Amino acid sequence: MKQLFLLRHGEAGFSQGSDFQRQLTKKGRENLIRMGESLDEKLKSVDLMYCSSAQRTMETADLIGKRITIKESIFTRDIYQGNLGDMISLLEKTSASVDSCLFIGHNPTISLLLSHISDENYLGLQPGMMAVIDLEISDWKMIGFGTGILKEIIQ
């Protein structure tokens, strides 16, 4: 069985720059630190992390990475720009040796991904919320509609 952790970036403020450059707010950082502390009991490490290369997602990854071990990280702008199909394609390319994957992204795509994989009604992840999904697959190439079970929402 594989596990997928979908995390929407923490609360971000508005900046003088582009949307891509938006940074986490103080409240966003504090909420992620608190959530990270609660992960100590549930999640010690992940094999792979996919993360949008936008400023607020990279800050989110940094804060979470202080609480859990992330063995390999891939930062890509494709998550920022992509749609549901792009996210599925990215996950399908994951090595079969990866058992746990943390995916840090943006709404609405991260919430659509959760609904698609778990075959649940749309659940809009709020900033800093994480969904834990158990995948009933042996290889990431098999990921798709209804292949996962939503186990928990952490915030």
C-alpha cells in the first residue's frame, strides 16, 4: 500500500510582486508549525515530496521539513501552473519504490486531486490543511479516480 499526503500551502499574504512570489503570513507560519508538531505522532518521514516552486509552498515545505524527514524533494513550477491531469501525470511518474509521498500545492487543484483520488465529494482544503490518503495500489502508475481512501484531515 502507498500513502499520499496532500498539503495546501499555509496562509499567504499579498505582496508587491506576482502571485508566484506571495509569502506566508505570520499566522500561516504559526499554524504550520503547530500542525508540524502534531505530525510527530503520525508521520516521521516521507520518501518523496513534490512541491510547487512558488514562494509560499517552498516556505511551507521548509517548515514541515523541520518536523519530518523528507528523503527526496522535487520542486516544480508545473504544480503551480498545472491542472488535475498534470498532477495525476506527475504522480504516475513516481518510482514504484516510493511508498509515501507528500504533495504540496495550491487550490483549487490540490482539493480536486483529493476528491478525484478518494472519490469523495469536493472538500476544499483550507490553507495549511493536510489530507492523508491510503492508496490501494502497488505502483504509482495505477493512481487514478477512486484508488485511495481518505484516512484523515490534519490542520
